[in-house]
Amino acid sequence: MVRERITVGGIVQGVGFRPFVYRLARELALTGRIVNTVHGVEIEAEGRPGNVEQLVRALRADAPPLARVGAIGRRPVEPEGGSDFRIENSPTAEGRTAGVAPDSAVCADCLAEMCNRSDRRWRYPFINCTNCGPRYTIITDIPYDRPTTTMAGFEMCPDCRQEYENPLDRRFHAQPNACPLCGPRAWLATADGSELELAAGEDPLHVAGRLLRRGHLLAVKGLGGFHLACDATSEKAVATLRSRKRRQGKPFALMLPGLAAVERICRTDRTARAWLASAARPILLLPKRKRPASGLALSVSPGMEEHGVMLPYTPLHYLLLEAAGDLPLVMTSGNMSDEPIVIDNEGALDSLAQVADYFLLHDRPIRMRNDDSVMRRAGRKVFPVRRSRGFAPRPVRLRRKLPPVLAVGGQLKNTVCLVRGRDAFISQHVGDIDGGDSYRFFVDTVGQMLRLFELEPDRVACDMHPGYQSSRWARRHGGKPVVEVQHHHAHIVSCMADNGITGRVLGVALDGTGYGPDGTLWGGEFLAADESGFERLGHLPLCKLPGGEAAIRHTWRTARSLFGAAMGMEKLDKLGLELWSRVGRDAVSTVDRMISTGINCPLSSGCGRLFDAVAALTGVCTEALYEGQAAVELEAMATRVSSARARKYEFRLNQSGAMVVPDLAPLLEAVAVDCAGSVEPPEIARGFHDCLVSVISAVCRRLSAESGLNRVVLSGGVFNNRLILESLGCRLRGLGLRVYSHREVPPGDGGISLGQAVIAAHN
Ligand code: ZN
Ligand code: ZN
Ligand code: FE
């Protein structure tokens, strides 16, 4: 007989880990105990050496689905000769460090029970167990225990209590455990808030499904916030949703009843199906099948070659889709444009009354707002465009232990990040923090993260931009030394941490705009960077943005400036492009004056502005209705033809001073001539993409040769672009360089909090 003390770190609390070990120990005839500690769990196991060995192996190999087993430590101790294996409670340690797990989709066992007529939770929309259900969204404080969740107000009935207390039950210490007798309930309300009366034998989900089938718009309270739902096959319903939500252009996400339904509207493969069905249940962007076979309304995602699709992830969603006759549903965030998603019933009735006809409500409060995550394919890999529900606040594991830091992220697509030891905890997607509500959400998220992870940061990291709300907060409220981090440096180090690499690399940071220390707007940057600093080795050419922010929305302004500078205004006008007559002579001459005087024309090396300009000139997108629209639509246009059919464009690689700045005038002039001629937009769009890839790889090649750096790190919002990411990766690898792109955190500004945190920790 031997006895070992075994410690297990990682996410091992609130995920059914102790009952799992308890069952294992009993099967292996081991005695001893298991207890939660501040670091995870501690096991003492006594029995035959082979059996103890088997237990340790199973800890990692057979762990419960939501567990993330970190480091396992073992050491022999004196055998005690006990007679049983016990789960011990340690209320002080419960849930302290490892307790905050991401929310998880309902598991197969719970679904089976929900569909079983004789089960006491038949058709119960809030069924869950230790392997599934809400976590981060319902936690109000630590330690993670029923009273510190939004389930505090629901007293468990004797049956639920018995499950909760039985170590052999799947619901042992499942904090959100509930049933129709004692748990939350769902109901339907009209826009004035009054509950809809139902006929005998009907439940609110049946009726909600019928309302959707009839073309009504529903606000549906979910896991991390409200959705707005409607029949995705009804042109009228989708168009009504667009006009009432005042959201033009931007694609709507879809929820489909199962993988077969996804396959009918999109092309999938094994990787895609595994992600769709994963416990995180993200929205996955997948290539569309052609209408009308898909049956979807055209206005679901106009101008796109992909649909954002997801599978149901709460029991309520399953019941809703079934009641809707398995129709594909539009499921878009329940908010008005630019505001955070609504999370409470009153807020929904208040702010979504103009949009939804009916409200499917429930009484389990949402503590933390958490929007759906969005992921995209790149080759065989999948990367997040928005990392939120199902992932947050799971940490990114760092290469080494760092001092405690809070990083407050950027201004758009904000997330915040806490570093504690080797873990970097990244918050859910907070979004654009311009408005009052969004700013309050940001402040609340910072406070909640610091509380849940019990962190006392010794410094606060923020963006250098003086105008960012997050940076202002850091300076005013942090009360700690503030480390200002350059935007693109943060992008690169974020991608390094994401890949677990350290040291000096060649960083390519491409995005819209970020604050540059030289007073211009950066966004097409080639940096030699590591965790403690960077050197700017090159950048894309500077361009005037007539009217600053206004040029980002009215993409034609950037086109005027960029193409005018490349070939001269006179030559540009001789082409007689239709675009200028469409925007009007007066508007054009106002902008021309701005360009020639340079008044209100900030200079930008932003890569996004190139996409804006080309999208405008090709007619793909002359006014961006949402951030990044021009780039997204230009990429979609480019995917319609192969490189073989694309136009071939050229560029020059000149050196201005010590800085490498490619000359894109030949590319831009040729694009303008093609736009004026009879060349099809997809051929131009594809040619532009291919040329940009050539530009970037040529710059990388030169800089790598000069600097000796052969690891290239790709980050910034432009790398949400699949065409660029895939073909640039290929090209750089072909040059013998090692290429790193994002894996767990988004390439866009949702990822910069991680980079800020790591840089500040090295400061
Ligand atoms: Zn379950
Ligand atoms: Zn109950
Ligand atoms: Fe950025």
C-alpha cells in the first residue's frame, strides 16, 4: 500500500472534478480524500501502487468536459489506512482561483432528460448539470457557490437538493441546479410588458415558436444577454428587423437546429462541425451555398460569401427551434446599434420595444453580459474574430510567471485583461466604449474581473491614445502607475503571447488606425518587437484622410485622397469615374480643398484605408455603415474569382531613409484605370489582395534579411481577412520564415489587452 498527495491546477472547480475523482477512487479501491484548495484540488490517494498510478493518468485523460487540467504535482506521504474515500469541503478555498469557468452549452445527458416525457425536467428550459450550463454570466462574487450566483434567490426543492449533495450524482454541487418546481421559469410578454395568457396545455416556448413561424420578431432572453430573433427564410421579417434595429448592411447571425441544417446552407467539414458542436458553441463563419436552394432571405447577409452560423446552446434555444418547426432563425444581439446587448427584462422592454413584437423572458438574472463569440476558418485552423461567450474568462497560459497587471484594452472591440502568475484572463467582448452604457459596462467588467480573480494589480496598462475612454479611465481611476502601450506593439505582443513565443520578432501589424508616437495615425506597421520594446522598421505609405473620422465612414474621401496622390488629380479626373458624379461635384471639391491645403487631414499609414479606397473606387462600398464594412465586402468580392483570373498589379520597393516604405502608386493607378474600364470588380478586388500580399512579403523579406529576424508575427484587424492571412502565410513560409498568427485571441482590437498586459509586466 502507498499513499500519495496529488495536486491538480487549472479549471477544476465548479466543473464536476471532485465527484469524478471520487468515482474513480472508488472504482480503483483507493481510500483517502479530495479537497478544493486555492490552487485547484488536492487529492490524497492510498491503495495499490498500480491503482494510484492509474488514477493519476485518468486525471488528465478522462477529466470532465468543462475541466482544464493544469499542472499535476505528486509526492508520497505516510499511509493512514483509512476505510473510505471522502469529498471534503473547504468553504474558504472553494472557487477562489480555479472556479470561474466559461459558460457551456447544454450537454447531451441534460438534453436527453429534457426530451424524456417521464423525466421530472421534461421540456424544462433551464436544465443543467456540473458538465454544462451557465457559469461566468451568473457569478456575482467568489467563492463560487450558490449564494454568490444569480441563482441565490431560488431555493432548491428536496429532489434538487438531494442531487446537489450526492457525490455520485451528475448534479453534485452544480450551482445552477434547478427544476420546474423550484427553478427559473420562462414566459412570453407583449411589448407593454404584460404576460401573454396561454391556452391549456401550451407552454410559452410552443407559442414563441408559432409567433416566429408567423413572421413576428421576438426578443429572446438567453445566457449572456438578449437576442432578436426572426424567421431567416422570410424576406419580410428580416427586412423589418433591419429597419427597426436601424442596422443596414451588417450580416445577421443564424441559429440552426443541427449540423444537417447547417450543411444545407453552408459548406462544412470535420473541423467546422467540431467547432459548431463544441461546448463553447461559437458563431462560425462558413462559405454560403447559393440561393435559392438555401431558402434564406437575401437580406440576411447581403454582399457576403459567408454566413455566420451557430447551433442552439441553451435548453431554451433547443425548445424554441423545435417549436419554430426547425426553421433557421436570425439570432442577432439584442441591442440598438452601438449600445451593449440588453441583459434584463425591464431594459429589454424599455429599449427593444420598438423592435420586437413579443418578448420571451425568464427570471434567472444575468450578472455578466456576454455576447456570442465569432470564429473564422483559416486553412485548417480556426481563430476568433470575437472571443466572448464560451471562452471568457478562460486564461491564455503565459510562458512564465509575470507580476500582477490590469490592461484596459482599446476603444473599439474592447476587452480587458488581468495577468496573475502565468495566467492572462481576458474578459468577454465589451465592444465600442463611446457611449454611456458601453462605458459603464467597461467599468463594471474591470471591477468584476478584479473581484473574481482577487487581483491587486501593481500597474495598469492602456493604449497611448489620449482620447480613448479606457486610457482616460486608467489615468483617472487606476490609482496605480500607468504604462502607456503603443497600439501596434500591443497587437504584436498579443500574438506572441497567443503563440507562447518570446524574444525579438518581426511584427506585421495591419489595421485601421492606431495612435502613433510621431503624431500620425499608424496602421500598416513593420516592427522589430519584443515584450519590452519595439523599433519601427517600415510602414505602408502615408495617406491624407480628408476629415479624419469622416473619411473612415465616407470611404470615397479616402479614395479621392489616395488615388489622387498616386496619379495626380488631373489624371484621375480624366478617367471619368462614375463615383465622383455619384457623390456630387460640391462634395468632391470640398474634399479636394481639404487635401490640397492639408487642413483637417490627418496622415495615416493604416492598411484599412487602402481597402476603403479600393472598395470605394470599385463601387463595392462607397459608404461604410459599420466599422470595417469596406474591407469585409472587398474580401467577399475578391473570393469570387481565383488568383489565375485576377488582375496583376505591381508596386515598387523604395527606401526612404532608414525606413522601408513601399510605393503603391503603380498598383493604385492600375486599379483606377481598371475601374474606369470594363474590368469586373472581382478581378480588381482579387488583384488588389494578391498585390498587397506581394507587398507585405517583399517588405518582410527585405527586413528579415537586414535584421536577421526570421520569425514573423501577424496581427491587427486586417488579419481577420482570410485571403490575406492564408496567402501571406503561404508566401512567407515559402521564403523560409516562421509565421505566427492568432489562435486563441482575436487579431483585431479585441486582442490588444493581452499584449498591453504582457508589455506592462515587462516594463
Ligand atoms: Zn448537463
Ligand atoms: Zn427542484
Ligand atoms: Fe488595432
